[in-house]
Amino acid sequence: MAEPALIQEISAANAELVNSLVSDAFLYKKPHQFFDDFPIWGSERIHRFGVFQDQRLISHVGIRLTAIGPVRVGLIGAVATHIGNRGQGQSSRLLEHTIKFAETRNVEWLALWGSEHEFYSKFGFGLVGTQTRIKLGEILKTKQPARIMVVEGYTPKIFDALLTVQTPTSVTLTPADRPWFEKHKTVQWFWTAAPFSFVGFERGMDLPHIVHEWGGDAGALTSIFQHVYKADPSAEILTHPLFLTKLGLTPDIAHVNERLCLAKPMKDRQTWPDEYWISGLNSC
């Protein structure tokens, strides 16, 4: 029996191989591509591990090393195998390799997103955390939008604001994250100038009808929510229950709670702190 192909790390210079594989595996319709929604997976901020066959990438798993406050975490994503090579255990090999790699970097938690819960449970991942979905229509029932002009499109002020309002319970952003953050092609950005507020809405086929990034003046935010709601009455905001007060909301507003992610503790007897939050653009 032939020896299994070696696992190789893929540099940012060759990240387009990952884009092609994952776009095909996730059934993206051209010209839409995986990196349009997830440009971070082509950046220097990622470790990409792949298996090649005849110089063709057939399977991949990536990890982003980051932190939540002082806690080192690894966010796993872009788990994909070419359709003709499935059932050979390639994803399992790569996931095991990635977990061992995380151990060498003193990672305390691994997190990922995916519907294959039974598969990931074999590696010690389980559902953790809480996030809340609230329809923008419900929020607007309790708010009177101010007469503030809403601007559509990205401004660097959005990333600047996210750097300044970070909490010790959210994924840490640094100035080095700006390049990939600003490469998103499928996020719709809305903002107001004075007072400043912003909203990130949707991300390709990953976050349809979802407000996933937001911040700034609460009154101006209501104007943006009204703007988004008029264009998409099914729009919802995805946030942490602890952030309801920042929106001027009370816990009795109509909402749906759900699990935040799948996570694996890398140390014995760890429990995922329920106050941890991973926003839409940081989820992988």
C-alpha cells in the first residue's frame, strides 16, 4: 500500500490554490469565489496545510492564530477536500495535524464553524457559547430613527473604530489585520459621519440577511438599521446577549438564542466562558 502523501504548509504566495479548491468544494458559482467572502484565508495571518496529489491540491485545513483577551485561540476554517478524493480520510489527517500544530503554539482553545457536528466531535469539538438573532423590525419598533444621512460603502474609519472598542472577551484585531479586512468584496457597509456609526451587512452566501458588525452612536445606528430594513425587511442582527444594552434594548425583546461555534479545549477541564464573542467577520 502506498504511503499517504505528505502534509505541506502552503504559503500566502500560493494561497490561490486554496481559493480554487474551496470554491469548487463549497459549490461557489463563478465569478463568485471563496476569497471574496473570506479574504483572510489568502493572507499572511493564516497557516494553511494541504495534501497534494500529482502537484494538485486535493485537501486543505487552515488555522488563524489569534487571541480573546489574554487567551490564545486558533480559529480553524477552509476545511475542504476535492470531490474526487473524499472518503480517504484526508480531512481527518489534516485536522489532526492542525491540532498538533496548535499544541506547539500553546493554543488554549480551538474554534470552528460547520454543520458536520458528528465528524468534529471525534476530535473533541462541541457546541459552545451563545449568540442572539434579533429582527431589525423588532428593534425599530422600540426606536425612533434620527434624521441622519446614511452613506453606503466602506470607509477606513470602520476598522479604526473596531480597533478602539475591543473588549477582553472578543477576538483581538491588530493593525496587521487591516489588509485582509479591507479586501472583503461581499460585505455591504453603511455608515454615518456625524455622529459616526457603522454596520456590516451580509457576506456572500455565508451570512445572508445578517448584520454582523456594528458600532458607534446608538441613535445613528438606528438610522442605519432603518436604511437596511427598508431594503431587506427580513434583515436580522447577530450579536452577543451581553451587547443588548449597547443597543438600548432589554432582554425581553423578541429574539432567538443559538450556539456560537464548535470549540475544543486544549487544556484539561476547561469550560468555554459564555461571555466570549466571535463576530461574523472573525468567524472562519
